[in-house]
Amino acid sequence: MEDFISRATQRILKGGEISFEEAVALSEVHGSQVFDLFRGASRIKEHFVGNTVHLCSIINAKSGRCAEDCAFCAQSAHHKTDAPVYPLVEEERMVQSARAAEANGSACFGIITSGTTIAGKELDQVLSALRRIRSETSIFPSCSLGIIDVETAQALKDAGMETYHHNLETAESFFPSICSTHPYSDDVETVRAVKSVGLKVCSGGIFGMGETAAQRVEMAFTLKELDVDSVPLNFLNPIEGTRLAGASHISALDCLKTIAIYRMILPGKRITVCGGREKNLRDLQSWIFFAGANGTMIGNYLTTLGRSVDTDRQMFSDLGLETVLCEH
């Protein structure tokens, strides 16, 4: 296996690829082979994207009462959770949150809303906030507003949005086990609509929901086919009241192996570790960068708390990592 990992690494460094079957085989490494996998992924990361870390932050701009039935989501109207419920926040709050994110060192700031999509006055309010963020800060704004069409994507671009975030959540073969209220194709078409107007796309998913290692690889190859620009990797933080409450399907080591495999499948993409890192990785959070990640989210998530910004800053310093601005 050590020779296999070395040969795969060298092939990728020379511009080659690994196959689906090879990626699945990498998920089976164990013992000291795991460190060979991390070393390979780290070399690939440094070769293609450097050894710096990109930071992003978000605001939960509209929370709860979502009509979708995603099994993991605290904001679904199908679940009974303690997640906050409120309408779209005022424009000024979005702008102030962007300023705070910039002050904390983030270069990307995401406006996130619950619900299947966005339209009408809510869309107008987000567009107005985007214009102000672009004129009043140097941070690059992104949005995650659900399933959208080409017209909406163009409007967001015209208002100054840099990147649209829309997770596939999991592999197509596993998606019916997670969500029944819309087809997987709606999410894929949203990614394509956004790319068609020249915007960047941030798309990834959540691991630890009961999917197999092969299904984790399946999603990676879908993202590769869609040629997304950045890939957020989340690890399930089970929420009481959701269908996945009490679930425990992934170990800290499997989290790191998944990051490394994604780096090998998507060598030149930004791979950002986001939700669930505190709960699932615990003392191994710093290892995400040795496993091939080159970004992370700082601050709080949608309905759960993250680590303190100062703690993460100390981690970056201890690792000798420089934080950098997002590119246009």
C-alpha cells in the first residue's frame, strides 16, 4: 500500500489523476499507512495550492421553518429542535457582520438563509446588502440562498457577489436517504446555473450521516465533474430533534482520511474544513492541514458554536501557517 500511495501521489503531482477504484482503496489504509496518505496529500496540496490557509465566516441571515426535510438539519420544519427561528435579518446587520468577519481575518463572508430558495423582497434585501459590503469593506461576499436559477445568479453577480455556496450534501446514490423534498438534480442544476454566469462555486457536503466510503468518493467525483472552485467538508454534528440525532458514523481518523482523499481527487481546489470539526476531530483539528486542507471556517456556524477565533489563530501560528486573502 505504501508503494501504491507513493505512485498515486507522483502521478497526481505530474498532472495525472486517480480512479474511483483507487480512491476507494485509499479509504482502507490503516496503521502507519495513514501517515503515508497524509504525506502524499500534503505534498499535493503544497504543489498545487501552496501552504497557506484561507479563512471564511458566515451569518445565519434567516433561520428555521425550512420546507426541506434534510435529515441532518436543525432548521427543517420537519424537525423539532432548539434552533433559532427568525425572518431575514436587516441589511445593516448583514453589513456589520461582514465588517466583523473582516476584522477577524476572514476574506470571504457568506450570507446564509434557510429555505428552498429566495425571491421578491428578500432577494432585493440581500442584493442591497451585497452592494454595501462590496463598497464598504474589502471582504469578498458569498451567498447560500438555496436552489436558484440563472436570472437570480446574474442578479447576485451584478450586486457584487463573488461566490455562490450550494452543497450537494452527499452522493447522489445516498441522497434519497437524507432528503425527499427535492431531487438531487435540482442541486446539480443550481451549481451549473451559477457557473454559467461566470461566478465561482463553493460546493461540498457532510460526512458521517451513514454513507459508505465509496459514496464519499462518489460525491468527490461529482464535484470534480462540475468543476467547482472550492469544496467545504463538514462532519455531522448530530442535533437533538433531527432524524440523525445520536448518529455516530465517522471517526476522527476517517475525517482526516476523507480530507486527504478529496485532496488527491481534487488537487487544485480549495478544500475547507467547516462544521463539525470541533466535535469530530477534537484534539486532531490541526491535522486537517497535514491531511490536505487549505482552508477553514472561523467563528460560529449556522446553529452551533465554533471555537473562539483566538484559539484558531493560535493554531495557525503554532503550525506556521499564513492566512491569505481570497483571490478574485
